[in-house]
Amino acid sequence: MIPALVACLGLAGAQQTGLDLDDRIVNPLTADPGKIVVLVFLRRDCPVSSRYAPVIQQISKQFSGRATFWLVYPDKSDSPQAIRKYLQDYGYHLPALRDPDHELVKLGRAQITPEVAVFDRAHQLIYDGRIDDWYVELSRARSAPTTHELSDAVGAALAGKTVATSEVRGVGCYISDLE
Amino acid sequence: MILLAGAGAVGMLAGRPARPSLRFSASAATPAEQVTFNRDIAPIIFQSCTACHRPGEAAPFSLLNYADVKKHARQIVDVTQSRAMPPWLPEPQKLKFADELRLADAEINLIQRWVEQGEIEGDPADLRAQPRWVAGWQLGKPDLVLTANKPLSLPPSGTDTYWNFIFPVPIPETRWVRAIEIRPGDKRYVHHANILVDREASSRQREAEPGAGFGGMEIRIESQVFDPDSHLLFWKPGTVPYVEPEGMALRLDKGTDLILNTHLQPSGKPEVIQPSIGLYFTPHPATRLPMLLQLENDVKLDIPPGQKDFVVTDDFTLPIDVELLAIYPHAHYLGKDIQAFATLPDGAKETLIHIPQWNLNWQAVYRYAEPVRLPSGTKLSLRYLYDNSDENPLNPNHPPARVRGGNRSSDEMCHLWLQVLPVNFDSAQGDPRMALQEALARHNVEKNPGDFEAHYNLAAMLQARDKLDAAIKEYELAVRLRPDDATGNNALGAAFVAAEHSSQAVGYLQTALKTRPDYFDARYNLGLALAGQSDFRGAAEQFRLALQLQPQDANVEANLGAALAQLGQLPEAKSHLERALEIDPKQPIAKENLGALQKEMNSH
């Protein structure tokens, strides 16, 4: 446990940036000061990630102006052009970042797509994991989710409260399968 | 899915693959034990995954080469170990299925070891060629391609959609079909599709406008004559188009519609679904006639909220020898453990199918590798277990609610279709499927004694088998359940006419016409009943009214002519008999009566 925490602190000090679709380096935590920041990790080839598009759009709209949502694509073979097309196909109106070296993945402790990382105004990670419990396993989804971890975490951060759950792993596709 | 225990800290470490489920010790690996993609993994993937995991097919990504597989390696370990992939629901059993898509334990272990050892590609010389994948129609160019008139727009989110596309079949005469290939549109969003044969175009009335299709998960096709469904025409991702065995072609008549019943799942973005169907004809008419036999017990489905293990059973004893060719279980989201078995006359019990973890999304038709001989006296049984608790994540109600049998996806179902081929029968005794259908109808009446349709269908079957007295008894029971039902009263009246008890027919036919004055069949039958009582004036009046409903009916013209002849109105009788022969030159009553009438008129 202790060496891992040391590594964690070391990393937090190092890199926290991704590349926008014009290949500019962006630090999503500092780009929009004073806001709650949500990183949403997606794989274009992951059907679970894709099915969540309307849900992600809807939740980001719900917290519009109070929390900044970033879509993060950790597959280094994803070109900006391919991501632009994906955003258009799925009706996304959210900024997207490429994360070819998985810096944001490490920062947000993401393991699966789709998962989210929620940072409070002080840039502290307060929740990482699934959006909700819609999917039970890859081929089994509920007709509707019964928990709402992402909304709850953003709501807690806005209210300055501690989140009830700081981590629940998602159902979907492994980020570690990507080099 | 969650392999990482205490993942919070471990996940922070950059680049270290965290795989705590490792059992294989790297130090023990010698080159001989090293698993490589090219030698060991590619054959498994190509055999069991690539049919769907390639461009244009149902799977969300391709698995065509080392890079593709490596990009999903851990996921493949997970889904093969949980047996979510390849999708194959039945447990292994003695009676083997064709095209079984189940990985051996050794194959699953091999994939795991490959990932543990670092996903080594291996010697290119070890890589064997992939099967030759065919793009487009799998059986080559179809003889006839039907494309849905109007595409369906699938919204990006929401619940699953069940949609029916109607395909009129433009054939000028009866054709025999040896294979049907279903191309359901974009295969990634279609979970499964079924074709139903609508021989009387009865589904068109359900469309808001012609060609639009209609919604609904479960549909029923009405039929006027004994023409039992005989083929399971089914598509799911990975389905290889099925070519019917010699002599078992599907008959398609002029005017037949094919109904494609689809289950669609939103993808996150708007999709447009426009299915097509390819028909492959054969010049050889069917010589062997299978039949679909349904076990069900929906009436028993009344599942209290919270109940985890609600069991429904149905047993049916075969009245004839059959070969079982295929099986198709069906339940909705509460279905959990699905079993069917056969108890042979000697008491031996054979599992026909056992699905311990039902998943509607992966429902399928399962064909047996070899036909299963089931002698007369074999008891067929289904036993379905339903979980209506909150522990069932697929429960459509949260919190759980009372769920009953029904056609909506939030209702439940308990159905099992068996495709059987009668064997060892004496063809002089008529179509052996009739005995089967009668036994099924009787069984249905036993299960649903208060159900109008159960009695009505048994009566119709008995009448088709010339068991008129028994048919009348069943129609009477049906009419007792729905005293004003036009169809039931007409059928009972018609059966009395056929049994030459015209006096008993009249009242029922009048009731039918009271409910539905424009009911042509009842009008015509009432004419016959009155004629049977020598009330030719009354009969002629009914036939005239029937003609107003259907002016082109040769039978009515002929009977009207005969009634008028009985009344002595010879010239008028003659003109109606002639009109009958204009419509149908072979009309036998008209021919016979016209001959007699000419003699009569000549003799005066």
C-alpha cells in the first residue's frame, strides 16, 4: 500500500494533460478554473461506451455551467479525425481529449470504458468508476439503472459534501488492453 | 468483470498490468509450454469468433489478426471464462446440437495462459489461413430479394424496440423455398429476427399505412385452414443461413406475406434499419412435412413480486412417432432456468435443452445434430423457473411488481417450440400432423377450460378431421363462453348445417348476424340452413343479401339459382346459375342445376 501511495503522489505532480483534437496540450483540471471537472473515459470500439452517449450528454447538460465534462480517448490509434466523426455520429457537444500515453487514465484511476473521474474544485479526485449500474455484465443491462454514481458525485462536489462512494468499477472494456 | 481487488492503489502504478487472477507461474514456462497467438490462439479465434467479429457483421469490433486480438485480450479472457462469449446458452448434454458454439475448457485456459504470458505473437510460419469469409449473401445471389418498404428509424436511447416488417412475396404461382437468408439491416443493432409466414395477408391490417410495418414483440398469424407452421425461420448474430434438408422445402403461395419480427437495441446514436430477405427456390416440392409443436403455459404466469423461484411446467404426450429436429425456448426478462426434457415410454428421461442462465438477448433456435427419435407415448415436458426478485438485474420492474403472461416485453412468457417430423405413419390415414394438432388442441383445452379460443380451435380441428359431433360439442362450449361471438356462432351454425341438423343451425347463425350484419359467411350459411328446412323463400333472401356483400361469389349465385328453381321462378333461376358459371365455369352446383333446369324448362 505505501509504495503505491508514494507512486501516486509522484505521478500527481508529473503530467495531467491530454491532447485536444488540434493536438494542443490541455490540462483539463486547470482549463476551466473553479469548476468541478469530470473526465469520461471512452473507447470507440466499446459498444457499452457508445450506448452511454445519450446518458453522458444528458448528465453533462444537467450540470451545465457548474461542472466541465471532458471525453477522454485513451486509444493511441484513435486519430483526431476519427474522434471528430464519432462525436458527430453520437451527437456529443463536449470537448474531447486524446490520451495516448494514459496520463489522464492514471490521474483518473480509470480501468474500464466507460468510467468517469470526478475532481472537486481543489482538483482532488473524489470519485472514480462507473456512471451508474445500468450494465450488470457485458451482455446484460438493466432496463434502467438503479444507482447514479456520477450524478451523485458531481452533486456532492457542488454541495461541498463528501461522496458516499468513492469508487465502483465499471462494466465495459479494459483500458489496459490498449498499449 | 472486476478483477482488481483493492484496485485504488494498484491502479495508480503506471504501466504495470494488474492481473491478480494469474495462476500460471512464468518461471515454469518453457518454450514448449509457451502459448503463442499464431500457433495456439488464432485457430480458436478464427473458429469461434471471427464469423461475427469482422467488418459488416454483428460484433462491435473485428478479431481478424494479432493486433485486433491483443487490443481486447483481457476482455476476451473475461468473457470466455464467464462464457458470455461466444454466445451459447445451453449446457452440454447427450443430445448434441448442430453448430455448437461452445469453447472447450482447454481453449479457455489456453487464452488465459496466453494473456498471462504477455500475449506473444509467435512464429508467423505457425499461422494458418483464416476460413474464407464471404461478404454479403452467404449462400450466393438469392433467386429473389425482398427489401423492407420503409426503413425504421431507431432512436439513440430508450428501451429495446420490437418491430415487424411486412414483405409481400411477388410470385405469380406457388414456389418452394429451400433456404431463406435474413439480412436484418445493420447487424450490430438487431438482436434477433424471426420470420412468420402469413398466408392470408392478415397482418397488413395492423400497419398504420401500407408498407409501414408495425410494433410488437409477439405476434400471431390467423389462419382459416389447417396449414400448420412447419419451419423455424430465425436469425441471430452469427447465424449461418440454413438450407432445408431434401424434401422439406417451405411452400410459398401467391399472395403470401413474410413477416420479419425483429428485436432492436439502441446503440447510442440514431440508426436506420432496413432489412432484406433473400429467397432461394427449389423445383422440388416438399415430400416431408414437419410441424411446429408448442408447449406453453402462460395462464400459469402470475408471479408475485419478490418471488425468486416461480416454476411453470407443461407436459404433452405425443400421440404419434416423430423425429425432433429443432427446439426454440422463449421467455422474457424474468426467465432464469429453462429446461425441456422427454420421458420415453420406457421411462428413460432425456434432456432436450437446459439453459441455466436464460438471456432473452441471446435467444436462439437450436437444431439437433441428428434428428431425435421420439416414439408415440413420449411425454414432452418444459420446466421454466422465473426470478421476480430485485436480485434479477433484468427485472423490468424496480421495485418488483406482479407480472403476468402477455405479449409485451414487460409481461412474461412460457413458450417452447419444437420442430417435429412425423414418422412411421400410414399415409392412407391422412396427414399425420392432424392427429398431433388435435392432441395439442385437447391439451390446450385441458389447460385453459375457460378459454374460448382453446375450445374453438379444438372444434375446428375436429371438424377438419370429420368428427362432426365432437366438433359441435366443442363449438357449443366455446359459444357458451362467448354467447355473442359472431365467429363462434357462425362456426357452430355451419357445423349443424354440415351435420344436416339445419333447424338447430338457424338460431346461432341469426345471433352471428345480429352481432355482425355484414358477416358474409354467416349470411351464406343461414341461406343453406333455411334451404335445408325447405324454406326456399327465406334462403333466397339470405343469398341475395350475401351477394350484396360479395357480388363475385359463384357459390352464392349457384345456391340462389337453386333456391329460385325450387320456388318455380325458372327464368330468374337460370340467369343466376349462368352467372355462377360465368364467375367459375366449374361450379358443380350450377352445372348440375342448370342441366336439370334446361330439361324442366324444355318439358314445359
